Amino acid sequence: MQEWLIVSFASLFAGFVDSIVGGGGLVLLPTLFAVYPLASPATLGGTNKTGAIFGTSFAAWKYARRVRFDWAVLLPAVACAFAGAMLGAWAVTVASAELVRKLLPFVLLAVLLYTLYKKDLGSQHQPRGSTGGQAALACALGLTIGFYDGFFGPGTGSFFVFALVRLLGYDFLNASASAKLLNIATNCASILLLGLGGYIWWHLTVPLALANVLGSMLGTFMALRYGSGFVRWIFVAVVSLLIVRSLWDAFLR
């Protein structure tokens, strides 16, 4: 019972973080590894996804009531994100993710420094180019970052947010909302593959999902209330923590 309480509380906080800028796996996944040290990484990764997808879906629904989604751009990108995650999950069965593990902290550091340097980055919502051009770029992002999520994973939501802000001209609030749709697709792909392989503890899904949705309720409320400036600084904080965590995993553990 104590283990369920610990992982449920972690899932609640993960839902809060994930609903704003992504990165909930930074909270929940290490907790699952600490509480269940003998379980396989695939099992804990799949169980993490089953809890997270409910909070992400709730956040997407809440954002949809206040933020206008550009469906002509996002729906093709969602399909590409799903396909990319499937390809990435297959690739990890035949290739090592060690190089990605070592490169990740430096990529995240570049993202952080650029965000801090461009103080007006993501402050205004000004999508660039035609709908067709945006859709093509969003599809490329969905396929690339989706592949990364299936192959490795940490920081996927934050990468989606940054890419939508930097490349498509979204503000942080709209980027965070749109990233939820893409993240749902990549999570679905992972759950499908890992579930079919028997790598998910379904008995943990209900407590993790309920806690994740509660955290998501609070996170989306704060993001919608305080706007892009608030989301930007949460993004900076989460990416900073991801840098520390990924450096530890790559070089110190």
C-alpha cells in the first residue's frame, strides 16, 4: 500500500509538470525505478506511459476549450508522431541508445541557453508561413521527435514545445497545448508495443492515471491563468532539471 501511495504522489506531480511543458517522466519514471528496483526497465517505462497518457489527454481537452488548435496542421503531425514513435521503438530493439544518452544533456543545454538568450521567444503567437508549409514542418517534427520518444524518450514533451515555438512561431501556451496532442500519439504507440509484449503492470494504471489527471487539472489551470510567461519559466526549470538528470545518467551513474 505504501508503494502505491509513493508512486501515486509522484504521478500527481508528474501530471502537474507534464500538463504545462512536458517532462513528467522526469518525476514519475525515477520514482518507479526506486520503488521497484527489480522490475525490468521496459515494464516500468510502459507502466509510466499508461499513467501519463490520461493526464496528457485531460490537459489536451482542457486546452482545447481555451486555445484554438490548428487541426489542419496538427492532425497530420499527430499521425507522423505516432509513426515515428513506432519506428523508434523498433529501432531500439536493434540498436544501442548509448550515443543518444551521451548527447542528450548537450542538446538540452543548447535549448536552455537559446531560450534564455531570446527573452522574447514564445511571447507572441505568430505562426509562420502557409497552412501547408506549417503542416509539412509539423509532420517533420512529429516524425523526428516521435522517433526519439520511441527510441529513448526523456524530454520529449519539452522538445515538442521548443520546436513549435522556435520553428512554427507559436507562443509557449499554444505550443504546450499542441504538444499534448503529439505526445498522446507517441504515448499510444509505446503503450501499444509494450502492452502487446506484456511489459505493462495494468494493476497500477488506475491509481497512476487518477493521480496524473489531478496533477494535470492543477497544471492546466495555472498555465491558462498565468499564460505564456509562466509556461516559459516552467519550461526553463524543467529543461534545467532534465540537463542535470541526463548528465547523471550519461556520465556519473
